[in-house]
Amino acid sequence: MKKNLDKYGEILYHLINFRLEQYKDSKSMIGVDFDSFIIMSCIGSHYLRTKTKEGSSWDSVWEQTRTKIIDKHLNSKKLTIFAVSNLVNLPKETVRRKIKILKKKKLISHTTNEGLLPTEKTEELMKPFATKELKVLANFLKALKKNKTLEQLLNF
């Protein structure tokens, strides 16, 4: 049985505003459409889960992205276009076309052997975006806390 949220509308309002900010910033700060942003997010998530050390600090994660530390992981746990297509529920051909554009912009790299990986340019564009996104997320959570809905949501 699911619990009701007393201030469901309040939570949705702040969640929608968080998403709208993310949508606008993906266009203005990174210069990609939202599907491409989601594809990049999927690649970034995979990289963070499989290629960075657990408990890495903010700076060390970006350092690992910028160095060739990823080279030693090339043949294990590579991310494919097919996997991204399934994860984000987009047609494989759409993902392939968007990846081709992201490669052209040097935002990701992709080879048969390595799979999909972030590039050095990823840090250049994503680090300021991630900083802003964390601030927006913090404001989202503060708004929920202020309206006494955070604890209720966490216990949902």
C-alpha cells in the first residue's frame, strides 16, 4: 500500500521546475537537445559507476575523466549504442544519429573496442553545468524541507 503525500502538488511543482531548469541549461550551457543530454547523462552515469573509484571527490572524478585512466578499462564493461537505446528507450537509429553528432562536437568518443566514453571536452562543458545543477538540486531539496515535504517524500 502506498502512502499519500499531503503536499503532492507542492512536491511536483518543485520537481517540474528542477526539470525545466535542467532542460534549459542543457540547451544553453551544453548546446544539445534534451535527448542528446539524456544520452550524455547515460554515458556519464555508466562511466562514473564502472570507471571511477568509489568515494572519489569532485575534483578527482573530473581528473579521472580528463586522464587516460579509462584506457585500462577498455575491454570491460563497455557501453554500446544498443545498451543506451534500451536504457533511454529511444530507437537505436536515433541514438546512433545523436551519438554521431555528439562525436562530431567532441563531447563523447565511440569505437567498437572502447564503447561510449566521455572526452576531455565533456569536462569543459559539464563541470559548470554540474555545478549549477547541484545548486538547483540543493534549492529543490531546501524548498521541500521548508515546506515540510522533504521528510514525507523520503519516507514515501
